[in-house]
Amino acid sequence: MTMIKPTSFLISILILTQLLTAQDLTQQIENIYKASDISGLAVAVFTKDSVIYKNAFGYADVSAQKPFTLNTTINIGSTSKTLIAVALMKLYEEGKINLDADINDYLPYAVRNPRHPDIPITIRQLSTHTSSIRDRYSNYELKAYYLIDQSRYSKKGMPLTSRIHFKRMSKNKKIDLGKYLRDYLSTEGKYYKKKSFHKSKPGVEENYSNLGAALAAYVIEEITDIPYGDYVKNEILKPLGMSLSGWSIDSDNQKYFAKRYVNKSVVPNYGLITYPDGGLISSTDDMINYSMSMIGGYFGEQSILSRSSFDLMMSNQYDVSPLSATSTTTSQRGIFWDIFGTSDDGDIGHTGSDPGIETFMYFDPTSGVGCLLMSNCSGKKQTRTLIEVWKLLIAYRNGLN
């Protein structure tokens, strides 16, 4: 995601951080929203113990003037990957998975980089995006998504790339996660190509891979003999009280689900075959519960995982052997958790972006204060506006210290 320079208005806010009250924050976000093309959004600031601020702005359905609320649900994009991490760590605690084992020890078919067939791909490499598995446009963007609703939708004002994407979605069929991954990553697969892997050796270079994340989730399926979505529901969503969260739009949550907008155009309902990498549907209140529990775990006060598992999951894996012996990466990454910047105290979390949605979820590991932003829109102008709102949240958070 491309970051932009703050406006002079935002610079003044950052300078006057101590003066930014909750009332100020509400008013400033309202001002930004009214001057923008944003459809709807919700934000929150919290610690492991309490919610400091939360609010929603705009509409879940613009034409119907249906408000975007803290219970409005959207798919959260790649922020979903953090749940893969929690699931992996549960299995790690149970001694069912070795982060540095060959993934082929767990898979029903072999996956190797054909340029380096003697070098195994590991779970740790999948979780740090150093596996050398490549998201090709032809096998991910154009093949992993499918339309749930085939009805006509407005293309007016929609970017050409989005129109092409949705047209291709209409031709795709929902298939099993394991079959999809085999088709593209195993020599047994009918769409297998050498180009689905980078030239670099596994464990050497960071190349963000949604397919690699989905493959890690499929490993979880194979180990537990339970579909990944069901495993996460039983082991994470239910224990954390995330009652509006799940992997599909059904009769129970349909009334909460927002319309999604690219620029100002409503997008058709779509699904993701590789749903673990970006398909969780959730509400702001549910994601607050999740984020607070993650912060609590980081500080040793959460039962869903042990303190040592949180320490491992949210620490820089590029310092860990065997990656440290070969990696040319200078950034930081935990087990599917981003660590922002290069210092040991960088914000920890993740972002998500998909057609019609943007999400931001990070916490400061020093102060223990987290921020969350969820929106039912995407587009260049919309993303720039959401980054402005995010900077305001960070300013407000920093003023609490």
C-alpha cells in the first residue's frame, strides 16, 4: 500500500497531538469524510483492557442511506492472515507442527520451487513471505476470486482494471482450496507453471505471497483434518466472542453486510477460493475484541495462546535461523504479523485491501494502545483519504501517552 505525505492540516494535528480530544477526533474525521468520496468507515482506539474511542461514519449502503455502524460487516482483506498465524501457533503449542519442517511433510502432494528442487519450503518461510511462491496475475487476481451474485452491476466510474477483474470473476467457479493450490503449485496440477515461483531460493528474499499464506492454511487443514474455516471458527472466533465473523455471507449476517464500492461504484458480491488469505468477514466490534485479545496476549494476559507463542508470533523472524543465515531482507516480519519499520518497537499488525474494502489494524508494543480502521470502499482517492484518517488516529493515540 502506497503511503502519502500528510497535508499541512495533518501536520498541525501531529504537532498539537496533546490537544486532540475525542471530540476533536470525531469532528476532524467527520470533516475529512464530508469532503471525500468515502462511502463508510469505522475506527477505534483501545488497550488490552478497554476501548478508549470508537465511532462510525457514513453509509453501509449509500443509496438506501443505511448507516455504517460498529456492527456493519465487511471482508477484511489480508488482515485475515493474522488468524492463520494464531491457528499455526495453536498447533505449534500442541507439538503438531514444526515451523522449519518441509511443508511436504504435511501436504498430500509435493510443492517445491522447480528452480531449486532440492531446497524445501518451510512453514516459517510461508509465514514470512520468503517461500519463493509467486502470486502471478493470471493465477491469483484472475483465478482466485469468483462472483457470488451474477446479477448486473454498474460499471460507471469503475477503473478499467476493476471491470476486467469482475468480468473474469464471473467465469470462475468456487473450488476446494486444496485442489486450487495443487492445480497451480504442484507438478500434478493442470495449471502448473515454473513461473509460479520466483528465481530466488526459498528463505532468501521477501516476496509477498497470498498463495503462500493460503498454502499455510491448507497445511492446517491437513494436520487437523478439519476445514480451515471451521477450525478458526471453533478455536478463535467463538472463544473471542466474534459472533458476527465468518467466511461467508449467510442468513445470519446478511443484514449486517455492507455494500462495497470501488470509487463510487457498487461492486458485485464476490468470494475468494483462497479465503484464508483475505476472506474473513467481520465487524468493527468483533475486530476490536480480536485486537484487544492480541494485545493482551502480547503482554502475557491472554489464554488463547501462551505468552511464549505470542512472543514468537510477533517477533522478527528474519533474525531467526535458518532465515538469518541467508536472507537479504532488511525489513521485519513476524509469523504473518507485520512489524512496521526497522526498530524493535515498531507497530505490530496488518492491513487489508480488496475490491471495495480497506482495513488497518496495528498496536504500539510499547504503550499497548491499538488502532483499527475499517471501510467499505477502495480506490486511489479513497485510500489517500483513509490514510489521512489513520494518521489522525495515530496522532490521537500518541497523545494518550
